[in-house]
Amino acid sequence: MKLQGKNAFAIILIGCGALILLGKLGPLLGWIMSLLVPIALLAFGYLAIKNGKNFIGAVLMILGAIMLFGRLMPLIGLIVAVLLIGYGISMFKNKRTY
């Protein structure tokens, strides 16, 4: 099957519909599927830059990075909290004055 304009658009529509449907299937699966959109934007941005479309690629990559950062913020906050607790405990164990 040769991907022409109409066929490519149909595949994009099917893919978007599948992502929306899978996003509604539960909290964990929905969260995982919501990560795919920013990752796909990053991948499409990379491909656009690789094919010489620098402006569109940069815009897609920036949007994907912002969306991915927003989705991963709770996880990043949890990691920072654990690191701060670990650093505080290590300060008590060393008993040095800083």
C-alpha cells in the first residue's frame, strides 16, 4: 500500500482515535497513554528536523517536552522529596558543622 495523502490522513485519524479510546480505559492505562502523545510529538519533531524542516521540528519538540515535563512533574517531585530526606539523614549521621 502506497502512502498517499488520503491514505496517510486515514492512518493518522485511526491512530488518534485509538489513542483517545485507549486513554479512557482506566487510570493507569490512561496515564501511560497520555505519555505517548508528548513522546510522539518529540519523535515527529526529531524526524522533521532530520528531514530539514527545522522550524516545525523545533516547535513540535518544544511542545512535546513541555507536555512531557508537565506529565512527569509528580514523579519528579517525589524523587526530589526522597533526595532531600536522604540528604537530611546523611547530615545527621555525619554530625559535621557546615
